[in-house]
Amino acid sequence: MFTREIGCVISTDNWPLYTIYGESSIVYFPDEFIWDVHINHPCEIMTLAHTHPPYCISISNEDYTTLKAWSYAFSPKHISMDVISENKDTEKGYSHRRHWFTLQTLEQWISAGKKGERTMELHYIDIDEKLFWAVHMLNMSYTHSFISEKGMVLK
Ligand SMILES: [Zn+2]
């Protein structure tokens, strides 16, 4: 049974830096936490990955807003958001989709007459490669309890 969403901050060299335990239908990436990661690992955040319940590969409104805000904050560096969801119709048993925004460049905005805010456009690709951290995150989403850093069992 899908128990909770799991979030992971993945580095530019494709390595999970931090894991966040979410709830059954949401996982938060707290602002202060992301800034801390950014300061401790300068320019190393590639993607905010998280699991979704089975067959739910689209980003939620909350995800959309979060990704848009971080994309603006980190611009011109790119940051993306990966969603991993069980899907038995696929060869690897799950779907993995990466989303990111492109921000209109300052030059484009100026040449377009400086109207309103710079526009942002959402893109996505499906990742076919079976990545170890994606598999691990999905497994953790189906586990019932966890041992915290202090040795407490979290349910
Ligand atoms: Zn989500």
C-alpha cells in the first residue's frame, strides 16, 4: 500500500543529497531547508524529486507553484521537479517525469516592450532510465515505518 510521499533533493551529479518524509498525498520542501541545501551545496541542486500515489504522474497545483517560485529564485540556473509514480503498465514498473520552467530572458523581455512580468513556460520529459534513487524513493513510499536519526520509529 502507498503510505506516504517521499521527497529527495537530487544533485547535479545525480546523487540524493537529502530525503524528506511526506504525508499520504503531499510532501513539502520547506523554503529554509532548500536555502540551507543551496548554501551547503552551492549550485548543486538539480531536481526536487518526489513520489506520488500510483498512476499519478502530473504535478499538483502546489507542485506547480513551488517549482515556479524556485525556478524564479534560482534563475538563470535551472531547477527541476521530478515525479515518480508506480505504473504497472510500464516495463520498469513506474513512471518518472521531470518538469521545469524556462524564464523569458531579460533581453527577450526588453525587446518585447517590458510588458508585465517576464513570462515562464512549463516543460516536461519522461525519464526512461531506471535510476537507483527513484526506485529507492518508491520503496520508501510503501514502507510503513521508519527509524529517525535519533533512533525513534516513525509511523
Ligand atoms: Zn506532487
